[in-house]
Amino acid sequence: MSQKILLTSKEVNIILHRLACQLIEKHLDFSDTILVGIQPRGVFLAERLKQILVHDYNVSEIALGYLDITFFRDDFRRTDKPLEANKTQINFLVENKKVIFIDDVLYTGRSIRSALTAIQSFGRPAEIELLVLIDRRFSRHLPIQPDYRGRQVDSINNEKVKVSWKEQEGEDLVYLITN
């Protein structure tokens, strides 16, 4: 097994600020916009973006929620190991709001399809956008594309993209791991 660093901590920070600026360009004051981190790994990215928007760009109010998609996945009954669900924390209605799904890596698109189903429990959004740190563009099983992407990675199926967040692993890094 070998691993190659795709993004350093400095590069991740630059990308996060660029993504925050793109969100501001489209959503301005965020009064009708909700950020939704997809559990478990999208939460770190969503929280970091909210911090940047509030502290660096003075966006005053941003609604942030976390969405667990475990039991909405199309493969959740196909595994022998017990599932570990995360918490959904959405303390607001999404009815007629602009929802931005946030996840670390877009791979097959199945997680996003699950999120589209899961979010309906909280109302009908006016629109839904997708923001990802890494877009593995040649691995899609479903016709899902991000509206905002940090970096595109062309990888083959035996390669894995691993995002390490300083909040969990102590350092921001993105690896390409080959088995």
C-alpha cells in the first residue's frame, strides 16, 4: 500500500477560503440558505466553512445542520457488519430554503442520492446544491455533479482518497492511497 499527498494543510486552507468566497458570491447574506454537512465526514468541512464565513468574511447568521444518511443508503441492508448511525441535527425547516449539501469526497454519488431522500423529512427545499472538497470525477455511478468543488482527482477504482481533518486526525491533509 502506498500513499501520496494530494493536498497539504496550506492548500486545503486556500481551497476552503476559495469555496467560502464562491458561496458568498452566490448566496450573499445566507438569509435563505442552509448549510448541511453529510455525516460523518462532511461535518468537518461544513463547520470549517461556517467558521471562515463568520470570522473572515463577516457573514452574520448561517444555519448549519448535520444529516445522517445511514438508513437512506441503497446498500444498508447488504452488509454483514452492524451499522453505526450518526446523529441528524437539523433544528430548522428546510421548506423553501436553499440547501447546500457539504461532503468531503464525491465518489459514486450514492451518498448524495441518499441525502436527497433524507432531507425531504425536513421539508421541501427551494433548491439543493452540492459542495465537495474532492471530486473523484471518473467514479460516478449516478448522474450527480458538484456545484462547488475544491479539487478534481482522477483516480482509478483501486485507489482511495482519504481526507484527514485537524479536528479529528490532528492535521489537514488529503491522500491518494493505492492498494
